[in-house]
Amino acid sequence: MKKLQEVLRDWEAVIGLEVHTELTTLDTKMFCNCRLSHDDPPNTNVCPVCLGMPGALPVPNRKAIQSIVMAGLATNCQIMKHSMFYRKHYFYPDMAKNFQTTQGPVAFCMHGHLDLSVEGEGAAERPEWESTAGDGTPVERAADGSYTVPIRILRIHMEEDAAKMVHSGGTEGRITGASESFIDYNRCGTPLIELVTEPDLRTPEEARLFMEDLQQTFRTLGISDCSLESGSMRCDGNISLRRRGETRLGTKAEMKNINSFKSLHDALEYEICRQAEVLEEGGIIYQETRHWEPSHHRTVVMRVKETEDDYRLFPDPDLAPFDLTDDFINEARARIPELPHAKRDRYVRDFGLKPADARQLAGDPATAALFESAVALVKPGEKDAAKVQATVANVMVNLLPGHEGVSAEQVFSLARLLATDAITFAQAREVLEAVDGTDDDPERVVDERGMRQVSDTSALAPIVEEVLARCQDQVNQYHDGNKKVVGYLVGQCMKASKGKGNPKLFNQMLREALEA
Amino acid sequence: MASLDSLSAAQIAAGVAQGDFTATEVAQAALDAIDSREKDVQAFLQVSADLALEAAKRTDARRAAGEKLGPLAGVPVAFKDNMHLVGTRTTCASKMLANYDSVFTATCVQRLLDAGATPVGKTNMDEFAFGSTTESSAFHRTNNPWDTGRVPGGSSGGSAAAVAAGEATLALGSDTGGSIRQPASFCGVVGMKPTYGAVSRYGVVAFGSSLDQVGPFGRRVEDVALAMNALTAEGADPLDSTSQNCAVDFLEHLDDPVEGLTVGVVPQLMEAKGLSQEVRDALTAAVASLASQGARVVEVELPNIASAIAAYYVIAPCEAFSNLARFDGVRYGYQEPDCQTLAEQTSLSRAHGFGEEAKRRQMLGAYLLSSGVYEKYYYPAQQVRTLITQDYARAYQKCDVILLPSAPTTAWRFGDVSDPTQMYASDMFTISNNICGNGGISVPLGLATQSHMPVSAQLQGPAFSDRRLLRFARAIERGVDQGLGLGGGAPVAPDFAGRGGDL
Amino acid sequence: MALSQDDVAQIADYARIALTPSELEQMTTYMNEAVDLLEPITHYDLDGVEPTFHPIGDLSNVMGEDVVDDSVRALPIDVALHNAGSTHDRYFRVPSILGDSEEDF
Ligand SMILES: [Mg+2]
Ligand SMILES: [Zn+2]
């Protein structure tokens, strides 16, 4: 198979996503008061409503409706005041009523968009000369190739999740070959919002970034934990190819089982290349559902759609229609915190962060909150204030991931130690390990372990002298033009100072001595 | 010595409260009556003697403790078998649910029990309420107490017959297209379909969710009003999104005169094809009776009502298909044994669990909802529904209630009507009210001149004017009691009166 | 246009109602008669007429609170499984979903 870059030269990939997100932060299900928890033993959180018992009736969860309105507002959707729930029928026992309560042609949220900022390597996936967004607006490139492209959102609608099935007797719990299956209705009726994009995405990287943006947005709204791994956020990708210049859409295949950002990117990349190969060999693409197999790095056919499914949709007579009031919408609006995009821009503007770092910090609400608390500890008048601020970001981006129990005070203290060259980056890592999950002040750990770097030139000068005298070979190399050898000499100084000397200072002093 | 046959619900509750007799004695009398009458009427699918005696015992204990008793204290009540009551099976008269134990209690049932009622059992019905004769019950037929060779009507035929035979003082039924009013008419009892949303549907197995409404049967209008109080006093049910608060005291203006109020008559309906002469004559007498009590009589038009049957037989099967899709033999219900695949188990469970009419309606609904057909029938039917609703609204600008037949004929003999589509036409006078959600009530006018079977008038009114409907019903009842019209009132059917039931 | 037996067989397949050949024949007759009864609906000029999906006047925005209330409706496991034809531990059980077919879902 050809490489992605090569394929995208001749072919345009047209990608749309359908993203299902469980509203995991709610307390109860969509249409009943059963507890939302998937960890309990099977069929613990069930009642007549979510078991589809005869005679049971649904009552919509107000907070779920509020959550979807927040999601719509955060993604620039139009909030549709008048809408209804519909019944979508299919016989499969994971849906206790054999229909799913979902929305019809009018969803709570319609016609939104997210502006995607594509930077770095990923930006190169989109060919230089592919210069129009899905909505027809021009896509402008910065000098480094980065670009911003609007991705339109068709709709976000409210629905309910299905039960979990356990397949027994087949291989690896797969349905194929299973001799029987077991059903656990704990998940059945979980509030679920489905977002459908327009087919505006053009590269696997754009799709990946869109999902990441969406995850960051929904997490910031506090409406879901958005875990791809556990399935509280699930993504299906629709993909078709067309020759460059062609306007008609090709036949699309639907991609399922995407449970990580990497899978999303890789599955789309594979599928684009696969479809190109089929088409270039004169074959045809079938409208089918394909399953991503990360272990084999390929997609395989799950189901060929011969005819469009007829779900017999009609307005649910058990649920009153909605005429959302301005008050209801404004209340939802008032609950929306600063969103990742705005936060990202502010971090770049106010703290001089690199866009990629700002994106990482702004994306996760807990991380952003920690960052802002740590930065707030920097006193404006303080010596090296700007440097400490930048170092806080540096610590957060490069050291903190993997350390859950670190406080804002500890981050700030560590950043100040680094910014004032009291410790090295490697030492900072060690200090972080030590204070993670404790109340210890990094300053004290550094002192206790005698880690504080010596930045006093008079104390370091004898060491420099000694090393230069000892390493005559390297000194000669330096004079022969191999300036890189300084690195080795710095290492020798560090060793001689038992790690306490300031490496930057050593570097500076060595160069001065060698050039003298 | 008193007999349950001659006591109203209000009298029973008062008697229990005053200590004239105990709730247990009443329950025992009701169970005796059921015991001696049931083999001829077969109104029940299940007699809940234990629950009845327990409830009565609780009522008596409350009285002994000096607590205030509910307005239905000790009153024997029967429930249509599509209403859940923990401690009973809820079968919907279907093989599908033959062994289904209720896992919760319906709001309407609970509210009657909370008012002190004694639950004597679950009554027969057309399977899943699909029918007009109770013949589609998977278990047995129910006989009309006024002539056991005739149908009791349906689908709430068991509830109507139980009250008519004096086996229960009150009963609940459900009415999707006339299933309370038509059997009430056939069995000569009062039957009310309140405004859609007045009574909670939670715990009542759904047929057509936008049409279904629960309502009471009684032998006196006052008893029906008393039951309405119990059903609605607590306001909207938080478990039913379509229920609304309509709590008023239905007894309060019950006996007010109808003088100065206006009754509408629809000439087009009084001349309808299929309406028998004896029913027409009875209706004429009822109109005259109301007029003699000072009500004004005007003619009103319902131009689109001729399409009500068509609209109904689009909407109802679609909702039925959807509501009955859940019966797949997995979580509950009949499960075909020894199936190798899920699809096989589902389609055989449904094929063998459902009776003919249940399958017909679901098939029709599945067809009408399919793409292309939805646009041709379902959507237009809902638009026609708007036209019919507007017709009624216009008519109610000219009158307070509309008087019309409950059914085109009196109860027919078993086997006289068998073709399903012909049967559908017998709902012609009741269906339109479910289409627009308004309230309606069937009031006995005595026995018809030719068939000598009970004949009734139906009163329909605007949404949430159910109290005024009862006031008119009471006026008709008063007229009948005083010998106006046909005379005769609504007693226990003569063949059954006096067989057990003594206090 | 009348419904053929094939049409009706497809609907039965979708609605998961197994029909024997003679039942299919009867059902086809019934379906066509029933659909004939609905004809009046197709004769209206309904331009601009709003449909009435909910016969409840202006009732709208009915919602409940996001509060766990186990006492109202939650079912203990034995009650939840009580009416099921076949169970396994705490689960409802169904036979093989795909049978011998290769097709995956
Ligand atoms: Mg969906
Ligand atoms: Zn539940």
C-alpha cells in the first residue's frame, strides 16, 4: 500500500465523525432515577423504566438536557427551542424496549462548528495546495505550515445508551462463534449525546485533533469524563475518497472500535490507503462497517449494508415536546466556564507559552486549574517573575504528567528552584518523585538531600581548572574546532562537583577559559 | 341486612367509617358474590382474595386505631389486567404474559388503594386491549351479565361486567378508542374516560400511548366521581411525563342543575349508518330529559369526524407496534424453548406468545411506520387529528357538552361480528374523543326497546372539563331514576343480584 | 398498490413475528383490507396543517431532577430477573446472536 502522503496527493479524503459521549458526571440515567455507575455488579442499577418493563414510562433528566445545551453552546451550535424525542426501532436486546429514545430531524443543537488549529508535523498531512475548508472558506497557512480550519457540526442530539452484552463460548468474548450472550442493563439508559460532524475533515490528524478538542471541551464543561479507553466517549469515522478536483462524494465506509486517539488516526490512515489501493486497482468501495484491529493494524469488514436500515422513527408519545425557554438556555450558558480555546489563547498571550504547551495545559480542566493556582503564587514584583512563570508551565508540561498528587505550592516551589538554577532538571524529577502525594516542600527536600546547586563562580573555578588540566585531549580537540566537546567537559565538572555545580555556569566558565 | 348490590361506594365507605360493618365483612361479602356469580360471568382473570382481606384488615385496624379512613375505605375494586399490582400477575389477557408477576404497582391502582379501596382482583380484557368484545382474551371469554349469550364489549369487558354483575363496586379500565365507554354501555354501567393526562398511565401496560387513558366504572355517577377524586387528588404523577394536575373535587358540583347549560347534538352522527333505531330512540329520550331539566339543546357540526376511524387505525397500530416491540421473550414474557439463535427465539416467542389481533395490529403498525408509508399515512393522520381537534374546539364554543351514542348498537351475541375491520367500525362514536384527548362518559339509559339490553348515552366535553361532564351525567341519571326517558337506572343485572354479597 | 405476500413477509421479518405460510396469506388479506380502511386520510389537502403528535395542549418541557431515588423504582436483582425466561448469574441470557452465520455485528 502507498503511504498516506502519496495517496493524499491524488486523492481527497472526506471524513466525518459521529461521536457518542456518555454524560458520566450526572447522578442518574436519562429517563429514570437509577444510579449512573457501570462498575457495580451486573443489573444492580435497574428499574422498570430502564429494563423496558411493560407499563413503565420515561421522564427526561433535566440536567442531561442542560448538559447538551451547554455542549451545543460550547460548539457554536444553534439551540433549537422546539424539538421532540423520537423512537428508533430495532430488535436487539441491548435496548430494553427494542427501541432507542433519541431525537428526530430536529436535535437540541444544530449547525455548530469548531475551529481546528493544526500545527507541527500533523499540519503536513494536508497537502499544501488543499486550501479550502469544508464550508468553502479559504484555509490560510502560516510560514511554519500551521493552519486553522473550521469543522462544521451538523447536530448534537440527546439519546440513551444501550446495555452491555457479554458473549460466551466464542473466542476472546467476541460475538462471532458465541453460543450464548448475557445482558447487563446497568448502562442501559445512560444519558448519551451524539455529535455528528459535516464531512469537513480531510486528514487523520484533523480527525484526531477534532476529537481531542471535543474531549477537552466536554471535560471543561464538566459533562463527561470523556474516556475513550473506558468507552464513555466513542467515535465512529465515516470515510470516502474522491479524485482531486472531483466534487461528487465517493462511497463511504464506517469505521468502528476506535478507542484511542492513536487508533482514530491510524485507522483513518489505513483506511484511506486501503481505499486508494482498491480504487486504483479498479475496484469499488462497498458501503460497509469496518472494525479497526489495532493489533493487526488493519480494518476488517463487520457488516455490509445492502439497504438503508428502516428504523421506523416517530415522535415518542410518552414524552412531552420541548419548547426550551430563554431562561433555561441562559442558565445553561451561565454554567459554561472558560473553554479550552479561549484559555489556550490567554496562556499564550499572558504567560508567553508555546501554543502546543498552552494546548496541553488548557485542555484538561484539572491541569489548567493546577497551572493557574501555581502561576498565581508568583508574586508580580518577585525577582525573575516572568522566568518563574514560564518555568511553572515547563514543569507542568514536561515533568508533571504521571504525578497525580502534586499541589500548586509544590509546582511553584519546584519552578522557582529551577528558575533560579538551584537544581537541575534531572534533580527536579527526583524532587517531584519525593514530594508526590506528600505535603513536603521541594525546598526542604532539596536542602535535606543537599541537592542545591552551587552557582558561586569562586567555588566552581578550582573544579574547572582541575578538569581542564586533567582532560588535555579534549582541550586539544576543542582548539581543533570540535566545540561540542564542551559537553563532555561539563559532564566531568558535574561529576567532580558531585552534581551540585550549576551546569550552565560550568559551560560558560569552560568556554571562557578555553577561548582565553 | 344490607347487600353490596344496593350499596354505593360512598355508602360502603361511610358504613365502614361509622362502624355499621367492617371492611373485612365487606371484602368477604364481595368475595362471596364473586364466588357465586363468577362461573356465569367470568369477569376475572384472577381473584385476589388474600390481598383483599389483607387490605380490609388494614382498613379495620386503622379505624380501630382512630385514624381517619380514606374516601374509598373498604370499597371492593377490580382492576383491568393491564394494570400492575404487586402480589398479582398482570397478563393483559395474553399468553405472552401468562406468568408475569407485577414488579411494581401502577399509580392509578396505588391511589385507589391509598384511598382505602379493597382490591378484589384483575379483570378480563381483550388481549393487550385490542378489541371490542373481550373475546380476544387468551384465557376465556367474559359474558354480559344482562344476557350471558352476549358480549360484554371491550376491551375493558371484564371490568364492566364485574361491576354490572355486582362482583365489584368500582372497577378501573383503560380506554384507547372506547374501551371503557363501549363496554360500560353494553353492560349498563357508568364508565368514564377522563381527559388524556388526568389520570397517570404509569404502570398500565401501554397500547397507544397518545390515546390511552385510565378511568373508572361504577353503577352510579357519584361512585365514578368518588373514584375520580381518588385518582386525581394527588395531582400530576411525577412518573408519567404526560400526566397533568387536574385535582378538583368531582363531587362538589355533581348535583347542580344543568339548567342554562348547553348540550350539543351532532345531526350527522345521529343519522350515521349502522346506528340502530333503538339506540337512536334512547338518545332522543335522553336529549328530551336534559331539555326538561332546563338544558339548552343546540346542533353542532364535527365535519372531519368521519375520518376519525381512519386516523385512529393509523395512529393506534403504530403506537401499539412500538409499545409491544419490548415483548421479545428476553427480560420477561413467553420464551420459545430450545431456540438456537436469538432471532429465532424472538420471532417464535412473539409468534406464539401473541394472539391473532395483537399480531395484526403490530404488523399494520410496522408497515405504516416504514419509510415512505409514514409520509403517506402516519404524518397525515396526525394532521387530520389536528382538524378533528379543531372541530371539537369550534363545537365547544357553542355548547358545554356533546351528547351522542356510546356505541351504534346494544351488545351483540357471541359470534355475530367476527370480521376485524367490521369490528373496528363499532368504535365510531368513541374514537374521536381519544384522537383529541378530551373526556367522555357513558351513562346508562335503561334497557333498549328491541334487544332489551342496556343502552347508554355518551357525553363528551372539552379537555379538563371532566367535572362538568359528571354533572351532566348525573342529570341524565337523575332523569332516568325519576322515570324520565327509558327509566330503570343502573342496577346489578337481575340474573346476578342477590347471589352472595350480603353483609 | 396492494401489499404482496412478499411485502408482508418482509414486514413480519422486521417485526420479529414468525408466520406460517397460511398465516402469511391471511395476514396479507387483513393488511390490505385494513389499509383500504385508511384511505380517507389520503384524500385531504393538509397543506399548512400542523400534526398533533401529543394530544395534551401546550404541555411541554416536562423534566425530572437528576437525583438518585432507589426507593421509587429501583428493583432488587431477584425482582429484576424474576420474570425472565432464562438467566445466568446476575445476567439475562439469550441464545447465540449470530448462530452459525459469519457476519459480525
Ligand atoms: Mg446514535
Ligand atoms: Zn432505571
